[in-house]
Amino acid sequence: MDFDLSKEQEMIRREVRKFAQYEIAPVAGELDEKEAFSSELTKKMGEIGLFGMVVSEKYDGQGLDYLSYIIAVEEISRVDGSQAATIAAGNSLGIGPIYYYGSEEQKSKFLPKLCSGEGLWGFGLTEPTAGSDAGGSKTTAVLNGNEWVLNGSKIFITNAACELSMGVTVQAITGTRPDGKPEYTCFLVEHGTPGFKSMPMHKKMMWRASDTAELYFDDVRIPEKNILGQKGDGFHQMLATLDRGRLSIGAMGLGGSQGAYEIALKYAKNRVQFGQPICKFQAIAFKLADCAVEIECARNLLYKACWLIDQNRPFEKEASMAKLYCSEVMGRVVNHAVQIHGGYGLMKEYDVERFFRDQKLLEIGEGTSEVQRIVISRYIGC
């Protein structure tokens, strides 16, 4: 077994870490406080190749392996969850469905701008009454001549309301299957289409500098050529997209854990109480030791799942495991990190407070921890 990264992967880690440290870290706290999405930072992330990382160079992507992409998300997350969310959603949820299921015309039209960071794309699955129950969607699309008429709404959609957003992939009910269940189809809906409105969501606890939107569709007319893949394939496309997307959420948990751990370790070495650095006290040293062990375990599990993808082997079970474990590891790490900081950990002047808030979304987004346990239990035969 070879646990070494390639020279290219090491370079990606080094360069993305440098970018995150010098470009994102200085403004992360201010953007979080103001709930401000940064188009400037997003474009800069595009300029260094953080969008379309696994997309073929034919569509102006980077043509890299999946592990390289996950390392990049991990390094951004080590500094800021909001910017990592923009990258993770931009790649896995925005670009992914178009790249894997789109027609040649759709790929050529949308992917070059999305891969450059000039534009972003949303993933319209969640609805006010359809969260974990993705099959509970009520948004509908009815064929009228050679157009589909879309009605309904979506909520908690990343990268769908900012000035860079070009559009969104929307799952809608388009009929009834032979077994009596709803038939779902995905559509590519561009901003500027009459009847389509996006509204940014504010007052979030976490990812405050990430773009989150509510979407409304009022008799939105969509040409047949904007169907993604085939009619009736929507539910499969969405679930397969989430399988891959779970790894990017895992990367956010891993990177966030690493960042919070490093902050806590540095603080513990410098904070003096009772005449010595607090890291010398067993109560603190053991917390940091536990963090180091869990981060190492999380990294190995996540990287194995990425290796399976890159080897074209089944990875879905490991993706759920990695998403679940990395998310919950970050929960334990940030809890220790705040405790180590004491009262200072509760203050916004200390980055660990932001890490603590950003973690919670990881146990909810792209399949809650409870849903991941259901998925894993089915894979093990329960």
C-alpha cells in the first residue's frame, strides 16, 4: 500500500494552502461578520484552477483526479468554511451534473465559464417540505408544446443568487412511473428566464460568506433542449451527484478539523496558567492527542474513498462513511478547541468561534448524519 501523494498532489496542497493563508484568512472574519459573498475571491479561486478540477480540459477544466480536488477543498476549509462551500458546491453540485449527464451542447455552453470561476451554478433539490425526503418534492414541470412549464420552489440552494450565478439544475415532477411513484426529471434553468426568481438568504449561523438562496418558479418556460440527460432520470442523477458531493463535505470536515486543531494547539502552547503553558496539563494534552488521532483516521478514510473513485471502483458506501465520520470528527475537534480557549473561544475575535459555528452544517447538508447511517446500514445488509 502506498500512502504517498504524487508530486502534483503535494504541489496542489502547497499552493492552495498558500492561497488560503494569504488571500482568504485576512478577510474571512470580516466577510463572515458582514454576511458578504465575495465575487472577487471567487474569481481568484477560479484563476488558480479551483473550479472544474476533475473536468476534462476539452471544456476548460483541469483534468485532475478526484483526490486532488478533495485536497484543494480540504485546504480551503482549513481556513474558511464559507469559501470552501463555494468551491465544493461549485464543483460537486454545480458543475458535476452538467459534466456527467449533460449533452455536448450543454457542456460546451456552460462548462467553460463555470470551470474558470467566471460563473457559478446551483443544485436545486431541497424544498421547504422536502429535505431528507428528497422524494417529497412538489415542484412540477408540465410539457406544453415544445416547452416545459415549471412551477414550485427550492430552498437552501448554494451559489444560486449571487451576481456570478448563471443558473441552477432543478429537479421537478414530470409524471407518474408505472409503479405509481412520481417521475423526476432535471432541467437546466438559466437566470434571466421569465418567472424564475432567486432571493439570497441571510441571518445564517454558519457559512455566512457563502451564497445561499431561495428559488421560485412561476410558469417558467424551459425549452426541451434544457432537459438534463433523459426524461425520468432526475432522481438517479440527484442521488449520484450527492454520492460524490458527500466527499467534498467530508473534505470540509477534515480541513475544518485540521484548522481548528492547529489553532487550539498554538493557543495551548502560548497560553500560560499556573506558571506553565496549558498544553503541559494532561487534561489539555489529552484533548489535543484525541484530536490528532481522529483527524488522522478521518483523512485515511476520506482519501480511501477518493482512491476508489479514481480507480473506477464502487465508492458509495465509503463516501457515506467519510461524510459521516469527517463531519462528526470536526464536531468533536471544534468542541475541544473552544474548550481549550476558555472564554476567549466564545469571542468573534478568535477564529475558533467561527469554526465552531461552521461545523454544524456538515451534519445536515447533503444528507444528515441520520441519513448517512441509514445508507450505511443498507450497504452492510441491515
